[in-house]
Amino acid sequence: MRATSAVTIGVGAAAAVVVGALVQATGVGSAGGGLGASLSTSVPAEYRSLIEEAGNTCPEVSPNLLAALITQESGFNPKASSPVGAQGIAQFMPSTWETHGIDGNGDGKRDVWDPEDAIPSSAKYLCTLADDVKDVPGDKQSNVLAAYNAGPGAVKKYGGVPPYKETQTYVQSISALANKPGGGQAASSSQAATAINAAESKLGTPYSWGGGNANGASKGSCCSPNGSSGASTTGFDCSGLVLYAYAKAGINLPRTAAAQYAASEPVKPGQMRPGDLVFYGSSHAAIHHVGIYVGGGWIINAPRPGSAVRYDPLDMMSDLIAVARPVPSKEI
């Protein structure tokens, strides 16, 4: 177990291999990240021009919004596929592709697996959805993203983002990434130390699904994917602990793990340091857990129902997908 007074900078060899592999696979944190002053989202170099061009298809779509959506959908993996049948870098369902897919590169084929077709098609589809839900009240960007995820019919039915947890998280995560200020300064070492100390002060606090806020432990809600309820337990879930810890350091973060990733700056291999957030999930769209790296290959986290805030090794789960550093912002 890591002694609280011996935080070391760096990561164990096994964890370094994991982080390096995920960076090579997804482009997260690569030297080619970012698209200059106009973009605040990290994009693999081979897709920059596609994003910049397609991101100006209509006034309602920007390069940042398109980059954030594709980051969420596939992490810029052109071979991505989902259990429900979504395909390619933009995760089109076959029926949607049949209607809205275009031949973006002019080679005579509409190929959902070809980013040169799928990225422009994604932008065109966003524009179509923007027109379809233009009369729905509320935030226009949120309504378009909700329509991409749940369909325009659901947005019209509910007069805005529908009350589906998956869709609400989807909209929040992409919005946080798309609206992130370019060139923002990530959390400093002193802020990271403050966050770690705040989290460590809660060691032993019970896990509570939906529990925790900027003020500390709180009663949670019902229910987790496996049916666990935090409604009668005062404590933290994983993202609640992170939100609290960084609030103590003066940094406001969104509530969910996926949205916290979107509001943070990807970290390159070899530059991981205590205070960085470690994310787990099968894809960037399916992040399900977050912990705070404390050094020496360990994180502090609220792991699961029936447990408490504790230290765990970085490889506590096999689906480590990203490491990122919170970026201070005035608004969530």
C-alpha cells in the first residue's frame, strides 16, 4: 500500500505500457493533437483537414463540435463497432448511413468504414438534424447532439434533451469537450496536491451511487447499472469523489466520469503525474470509472457499491483507456 507521505512522480512499467498502447491506438495525447487556435480538441494528425473542412458544413456545426462528437463516438478509431451495430469512426447505424451517408472523397463509393466518407457524412447529418429540431426550445447545440444520439423524434417529443440518462450524459460530455477553451492551462502541481489531499481525507468513506458533490459526501440516488442504490448511503461514487477533490483545489468539474474526461487535457506517455485523472471504459463513449493518480502506480478512488474510498493499483481494471489533467474553467 502506498504511504500517504511518499507520493512519487511516474508510473509503474506495466501501467506505462498500458498508457502507451492506448495513446498509439487512439491518438489521445499525441504530439499532433490540437488543430491550432480554432480547435481545443485533440485530433490525430491524419484527420485534421477532414475535421476542419467538414466542421464548416453549416453554421450550426463547428470543427470543435465535430471533433468532440467523434472523440466521444469512437476516439477516432475508424474500425470502431458497437454491440448494437453502430459502425466506423462516426458510429453510424446501417439504416442511418443508408439515408445520410455521402461519398466524401469522390471515389464512387459510400463507405462507412472510410473516415473520408464518414466524417463529412457526420457533419452533414448534424446539419440535417439541426434543421429538423430548429424549432425545439432550449439550447440548440444540446438539442442537435441529443438528436444524434436519441433521434430527432425524441427531442421533439420532450421539447429538448429527452430524459434518458445515456443521452443526457452524451450531450454533457460532448458539450464540455466542444466548448473547452483552447490553450487553457491544466491543473498545476499545487492544485493536484490539494485535490489528492482532499481525496485522502475521505479514505474509508462509503461508496454511494450518485453520491458526492463539491461540498463533500452526500446521499446518492437510484440506481446503478446493476441495480445498486445510493439513496440511503452518505458517501461518494467515483466521479463524485473527483468532483469534490478538485473543487477543493478551485477547479470545477462536471458530474460524470465521461464528462470529466471531456473537460480535461489528455496526458502524453511519460508525463503522467500525481493528480491526473485515470479513466476506464471500452471506449471514450463508454467511460464508466475514474480515479485520481497518486504516484507509484496507485490511484485513490471510490470503486464500487459495498466498498469505500481507498487506494487501488492503476491496473485495477483491464480497460484503462485514458489519462487526462483537469483544465480550470469558469463554467461547467
